[in-house]
Amino acid sequence: MAANLRSILHVLCESDLSSKLPTAVMGVDVRFLDATKPVPADIDILLADIDLKNPVSVEKIRAFRNVAKPDSQIFITVDKGDRQHQRQASALGARKTILKPLSEIGLAIVIEELRTPHRFATNTTKSIIAASARAMREIFEQAAQKEPIDINLIGETGQQLAESVADLGVLDWLDTVRIYHHSTFQHVLLVTGIACAFAQGVGMSSQDIAKLTQAGLLHDIGKIWTPSPILDKTGKLTAEEFAVVKRHPKDGYQRLVNQGDIHPDILDAVLHHHEYLDGSGYPDGLLAHEIKDLTRVLTICDIMGALLEKRPYKEPFSVQEALSVLFSMANQGKVERALVVALAQMFDCEISSFQSPKRDLFDSRNELSPIAT
Ligand SMILES: [Fe+2]
Ligand SMILES: [Fe+2]
């Protein structure tokens, strides 16, 4: 949406700055909301000048986001250089952060941002993501009903996703998926988006980008045979239940082999995306030299995607926390450190800043069960 004369910029301002700010900027009306009340759901453009350390204020933005129109826009103010609050703002759905203290310049930056073509890219991206989610539902249903899987649909979906990730940037792309697609396919879309961005970032060939993207879309197709009470279980898995979960790479691989016409590198990535370099993964307990490059990349993108997601048994990790987990796994010899470094660079994170993760490395459901991906 390009801001026009009919657009109103609503500002949620918790400080007394509102009295010093103008009521119109660049032809757009500025209205100040009552900070003691919830944000109305029908607002198109919200600029939140709130204290991100205050859970009540944060909840107010989250509540708005949950009821807001799909194309509404959120901007949040943060202190200069405060990366933690920048990430928090991003997780709350902010299109862009504006520097505190809020001023007329900050209001003008919001209007300028809305008038840039970027917004059209976001609209396009949203429809591509929605179409991809529908395509994946179709593919999973075909697999479940033993119908032929539409390989062309996988190829086209992968190509569109790769283009939209490149267009929007991985962080905005992931936020769009997380905000609008709380479905079974969120994981698949997140992993594929991360894989696309990684492949583009390290300069892979277009053939490898296509293979990795399609492997991302198909990697967990075997989970259609994993009962949902096990997949969504919040408590500890029994050894028997974990054995059922561990079947999904082979089940998916076998289904795709039966289908035919799928590149061997994609099949290998589907079969071995849970293998670790030290032999502790499954289903074959492969060692480093037996795990192909494309599969190694998919594995770290899969773990990253799983950590960034909200699951029935965990809140989403921040990008920083998720990368800390991957660095810890690299230190244990499970995943390739050079790939994790490249992933961190792709997310624009300082390599030196990674400490041991604060949250448990392993899925709390089962000590036998490394992060369920
Ligand atoms: Fe996965
Ligand atoms: Fe998996």
C-alpha cells in the first residue's frame, strides 16, 4: 500500500512526545492513539513508540498483530544500535525500525518507506508464500493418497520462493511466513527460505539452488505418516514414539524413489537430513565423509528453521539464539562449522558474539531426540 492522502498514520506513543509532534506529515494525517487502550484492529499503519522491555506494551502490539488486517503495517521505535530490540521489533512484525526519540523525521521516514516500491515486493511475496503453502498442501495430499506427486509444481514453487527470498531479504521473508502461516507447512517454508537465501548468499550455481530449494520443500514429506499426536506431543517422547519419528526420512525417500524423476542429490538430502558428521544422526548413522555437501547444508537450514519456529512445546528462538545452538553443535562435531559461519554471515550476525546457548541444546521432549526437525 502506498501511503496516500487517505492514509492515516496512527502513533502509539507512551511518552509525552506526542504533544511535540505534528498532526500531518508529507500529506498524511498523524493521529495519536490512547496508550491506555488496546490498538484498534482496523488500523492500516501503526507506529509504536513503546518500551520493548515492558511486557504489557509488547503484548499490546502482539494482540494488534493477531487481529490486524493482513496488509497492515507496523513500525516500532528502538534505540540506536540496540540489536536485541531490533530483533524483537522484527519478531513483532515491524516492517522497519525507527530511531528513538521519536521525531518528525521518524514520522517522515515511515511515510517515505510506505511510498517506496518495497511495499509492492511485500505484497507479491505474501501471495507467493500463500501460493507455496497451498502447493505444499497439495503435494503432501498427493503423497498421502498415493497419487503421483506434481514434480513441476515443486519446481515452480521452488523457483518462485527463491526469487521472493532474493527480492525481500531473508529476515523479512521469514517474518512474513511466521506471521501469516501458522500451519503444518510453516516449517517447510521456513527451511526452504533459509536454504534459498543461504544458497544465493554463498553463490551456488542455479542448478544447486534449484536442487536445494526442492530438497527443502520435500525433506519432511515422510512426516505425513507420522501420527500427529506424536509430532505435536508436548511431553517427553517414549523410545517407541521416537522410533516412529525417526522413520520419516526413509518413508519420504521411499515415496519419492517410487515416484521416479527426482534428482539423486534431492533424494539423498531427503534421506539424510538428520545425519550428523560424528555419526550420531539417523537413519544410517553416516560419518562426515559419507554426507554430501547439499545434504549438510539442508541439515543446518532444517535445524535453523525448527529453532526459529513456534512449536507446541517451545517458543521460537531468536536468530542469535538459534545460531548459538548451531555453533554449539559445530563445536561438538555434529555439523560443519564453516557452513554455520556462512549462515551467520547471511543473517548479518557477528561471529565473535556467539556464546553457549542459554536454552537446552536438545529438544526437551526427549534426551534421545536432538531438535525435532
Ligand atoms: Fe525438517
Ligand atoms: Fe526431518
